[in-house]
Amino acid sequence: MKTQRTRPSRQDVRARLATLITEIAKIPPEAIVDSATIDGALRMESVDFVELQVALEDEYQIELDPIRVVELNQFSAIADYVHECTAAAEE
């Protein structure tokens, strides 16, 4: 039996994603803007990226496709993808 959860808003997901990136990858909050990319401004190491993915999956009880996340690359696109996955998890 699934526990009923309230779906987080896109802004909630964006804020949590930014917090996790700051905590895990030690990226300054001011560097985390919608246009920031994993391989550009964020310069996340692969181990940080995996830790971020696990944290998001645990927090939202979702499963993310790591290849899709890497292909999306941009912070805002990743936030949107995570938000979409939270909606799919409710179905």
C-alpha cells in the first residue's frame, strides 16, 4: 500500500536540488542558477553526481535515469525532470 505524499512544487524541488548541490559538491549557492551546467559552472565530480542522485531518489522516493540527467546537464532542466518524476511516482 502506497503512502499518500504531497507532490513538491517545482520551486521546492529546485530549492532542495540547490541545497543538495551546495552540501554535496561544495558549490557556492550563488553559482547555482537555472543556466548552470553540471560540466560547466557546477563542475561536479562523478562521485558527487552519484551522491546527488541517490539523495534525490531517497528524498522523493523516485528513480532517476542517470543518463537522462547527464544529457539534460542544465540545473533548471534537471529540476524539471526531478519534478516530473515526483508526479510519475504518484501514479
